[in-house]
Amino acid sequence: MKLQKLISKLEKHHKKKLDLSLGRTFNLLKKLGNPQDKLKNIVTVVGTNAKASMCYSLKSILNQAGYKCNLYTSPHLLSYTERYIHNDNEIDEDNLIDLLIEIESVLGDDNATLFEILTCAFIKHAENFKDNVNIIEAGLFHQFDSTNVFKENLMTMIGVIHNDHFQWLNNKSIEGVIHEKTAKLLNSNIFVNKQVNNLIRDKIEDSLVKNTSNKYFFGKDFNISNSEKTFIQYKDNLGEMMLPEPNVLGNHQLYNISTSIAASRKIFNIKDNDIINGIRKIKLRGRLEEIKSGRLKTIAGNNRLIVDGGHNISASLSIASWLKNQNQETNLIVGMMKDKEHLEFMKSFKNTVNSITLIDIPNQNSAISKEDFENKINKLNLNLKKSQSIESAIKSLSKNENSIILCVGSLYLVGEILKLN
């Protein structure tokens, strides 16, 4: 409660939740002594999807090879402390409160959005471990995001880029999204993940023509594929490697992991054994995460209970692709925020799932109501139901046997589920 009260106070430092510009961020960083200029070994991570997966897989590989890491990601699932990994440890709540109070004191009466304050706080605290590898996940887009404050970096990893957040763009197209995510990337090394289609990959390549970085593209400079006996084959110009299956679900995660492997080999010269062991130890919450114990799992009965925070079109395509390979009946529980592409998101599941139960996301005023959600997607002729709560939705599906109950549509929904469980 103390941390949440402080967050509410910090939100009052700017009238807008989002305000895409960098002036306020640089102003606060200057007051803090420009800590961004003191950090070394910066890894920038941008994209619509796959950012967190690439961050955590790279961190796991680097840790296995003996590197220490600082990691900044957003949003969180259960606590703001999740966003702050310094020297491989999540900050505890009391220390985060002290850090944010210090940052607010330095900010004074100046304006800054909450995300700008949180980002500056991470960077300032990272100064205590400045020689670590600093893995920085961009927030909205990149060009005017408060993480775009570094003069140089080791590399950038580009995840899946797809249609999302058009409301913030003048150019409301995939070209507009690509521009915002790539226009201000630093000149160093760039690794590009597998895209939804080759057309988007080509558009990304075109957008990077003037960037003088060494560029590595999935399918062209590195690749990964399923092999026999549950092993995975990775290949780049440094050679081939047979990998064990990671403990994360979905073929799309293999593409994300392969991008981190390519980066770890090219930039850090990581040995094969460290990569293999790092992959075995990847920990990624809220992305096709199977809940195997707890209160909600007990309610689910003899069914698999899985959560995924995917909330845009490319995420829904990846999730639907994974479901088609499961050979199990699937029933969705869905809650989303108001500003998402609800119709396009749900189209991916047509003729793939048995039923869809719509719910309100608890404690989120910016979530779409189940009634409005239903009205927006009725034309898809899906087997729609509505439920009053997460628990009642799971309970209504618990009579099934050996099916999948998959909760999707928002990381905020996933966070609420993990709390309840």
C-alpha cells in the first residue's frame, strides 16, 4: 500500500499518463548527474512483441557465462519491483520506495510522467553497477521513449513489429510504427527477430538503410528450427548448435530465443555450453505460462490452466498458432484494455477455440467492459459467454476434462490471475 500511494503521488507530476517527448527525461537526468552517460554495455530492446522474451533469454545466457546484468522491463505483473533488476536481483519494495522518494525530491516541482520517473530511477540506481550489462526494454515505440537517452550501445535487438498503438501516431500504418521504433536507433549492431511476414521484414530493412550498424536478420543471418527427438537446431555463420527445448511454450519463443543466441555469440562470444545451459534456465512469466498449482489451478480441475499477456494482433497470431498444435480442446477467458484492436485480436481464434468467456479486468478503469467487448466482436460469430469474475469463469470451464483453459488479452489480466492464484 505504501508503494502504491507513492506511485499515485508520482502520477501527479504530469497531467498526461503518456506524453511522447524527451525533454522532461533529460531534464531529470541532468538533475541526477546524467547517470545514463556513466553506464556501460547498453543493450537496447525494441519492438511490438517479443521484447521481454528476448530480454530474459539474453540475461539467462549471459548469467550462465558469468556476466552480471541490470534489466529494465515494463509493465509488471504483480509489483513495480519486477521492473528493477540490478546486479541480477529484483529490488525489494522498501529500497524501491527509498529510491523513488529520492528521485522525486530531485525532480522537485518539475513535470515528468510516471514512466519517465521510473526510467530515470532505474538508470540512476544502475549507476551503482555501471559495469554490468544493462538490458533496457523500450516502452512505447522508441524514438521519444524515455529509455532512448544513451549516446552509444553494444547492440539493439528488434522484436516483432506489428500494428499497435496507432492512436499515438500521425502515420497510422505499419510504416509509421516501424519508423517510430527504428528511426533513432544507435549505430552499433542490430539483430532483427522473425517477423509476421517477409513484407514487414523488408520494410524494417529499408528503414535501417541509413543506419550504419552491423545488421543481422532472422532467416538470413541466423535461423532456428525444430529437429528430431525434441531437440532444436540453431544455425548462423559461426556454426550449428543442437539445443534442448526451453522451458517456455510456443514456437514463437524459439524465434525470440534465437535472436538472443545470435546476439550472445556475435557480441559476447558466448560458448555453446553456456548458451545451452542458459536456455534451460530461462524464466519468463505471463507468456504462455502454465499454472500448475495454486487456488485457481485447483478450481480448473483436470484441465491445463495457461495465461498469456498478449494483447495485439501479432500476439494473437502466435498464440493461435501454438493452440493449433496442441490437439486439445481450448476455451478462452479474455479481458482487454479499451485501446486495443479487439476485433482483429479475436479474429485469430475463429475456428480454433471451443468457446470464449469475456470478463472485466479487475481494478482497471481503462479496461473494456465485457458488454462493450461483446458488441464489438459479435459479428465474428464466436461461441461467446460472459462471466462476473475470473474465478467464476474458470469454474464454469472446470467441468471439462483434459482441455486447455487459456486466459489472454492483457498483462493486467495476467497479473490479477497470478494474484488470485
